[in-house]
Amino acid sequence: MPKKRRSHPRRSRQKESVTVPPPRPGAATCWGAPTAAGPAMRIQPRQVPDRAPADGFHPEPLTGSRGEASCDFVIPSASVPAVRMGFGDLYAEQRRRPIVDGFGFTVELPAVIDLLASVEAGTVTAGAVRELFLEAAAQLYRPLGCVHAESEADVMASCLAQDGCALCEYHRDRFEALLDECDELWERLGLPQQYPFAVSRQGVHTASCHVVRRETPEFYARPTGSSYLDALREYSHSVDRHGDRWDFEGSRRYPRIQALDIHETDAWIAEHTGPRGGVYYKPCRRCSPAL
């Protein structure tokens, strides 16, 4: 039975439609440099080291905190390096708006004061600073996992309307790895003479066993084109990102039983046998494999 997905405690309060952040015109992509036609401003997210304040002040993150990042803010005639930004600590209900427009983000106050000083000195406009903050929110949306604070229904609606969303991109690498594994599993299952045994989580079978046929789809082909987008969406919006990558809707359409040759089967049995001879697997009673 699929595991129940955990909901973020604040997710039910997020009612606005989701706007998955596209790159702002002329701005940098998440980890790159600005385009040649873009404005002379830059957001450069950087890794944040583990917290170890020298003065002994150790702030405790509030419930729901999703992380923080350090960004270099570069604008005409001004630069504010290593600006600390976070997401998920504070949600100002009086200024509720879409997450990509800043809702749920925090910025360290000294950096804001320095940017205001640049505005006051006339070296940068207030509008440029505003665009800088919005660009930072857009670029940090994925690295800080902001999509997981959105309403599930709104994320799905946005994904369907735009043929993809930040949640799909978040899970794309994991889904690709699963497809790579499925391709190999399917190829092996089609060569029973070369791979005469098959193993599940706790059982060993012959490749022709009824259980293997029952647990294997009649047909499998790696999805491509629009079918790939549909499959990625189904996976991304149903998988438990903290659990087993096989725990998602539609998983039975993918091969998951591993076919092994004789030497691989011997190695698998050895790995599932304790130091005192105890076995942590069960030979199938239906096919009674000759192990």
C-alpha cells in the first residue's frame, strides 16, 4: 500500500495559483552568468557553510524552515556580497502573495540597509533593487525547494497548463535514474536463458515463474516526447521524495524484478545469508528454483 505523503504544515494556507518562476528577461539562470543583452545586475547563489557563529549566537530555525543560501548581489556601481537569504521561516500574512513574488522569503537586514544606502546615494534605483530581490526569489525557488510549500492542486494545475513545473524539474534526475534501471531490468527479463533466475525484495524465482510474469508489465518502452512529460508528471507529483523511489502512482507499469545469471544469483544469495547461516530470503514455492 502506498505510503501517505506528508504535507508541509503551511501548505494548506497557500491558496494562490502557482506561478512557476521562469527566468527573468536578460537575467542569469540559476547558477550561471547574465546574458549579454541583460541588465548589469547579477545574482550568484553560493554554498552556505554549516552554521558556526564565532560570537556564540546560535539561532534556532523556526518550524517549516526549508533552508538558506548566500548570494552575491551585483548591480551598477554597487556590490553586496554574500547576502544571506532564506525560505520557510516567516510568512507575513499581511503581505500574502505568490511565493515567486517573495512570500516566505527572508533577507538579512544589514544587506537591505546597504542596498537602501546605495539607493539614497543615487548609485542605483529602487526599481533595480526590487528586480534584484525578485530575481533572487526566482533563482532560489528550486534550490530551496519552495515548490514543496505550494498547494498540490495548484502545482498540478500549473504543470498541466505549462507542460512542466519546478516539481517535475526537481525530480527529473531521480526519474531518469529509475528509467535507466528499468531499461536494464526489461532487457534482462527478455533473455531468460542468459538470466535464468529472478529476485524480488525477499524471494528468488525462476525467470519463467508465474510470480515474475504477474509482477512484470506485459510491455514496457522508455517513454519519449509527450509520453515522457506525462510519465515525469505522474512520477513527480505522486512519489514520496523522502521514501522509496518506487513508491509512486503507476509504478506497476514499470519492470522492477531483477533477472540474474547463475553467478549473480550466487552472489545475491551470499549477500542475503547471515554469518551464522541464517537466510534472509525465501525460495519461491511455486517454481522451486534449483539454487
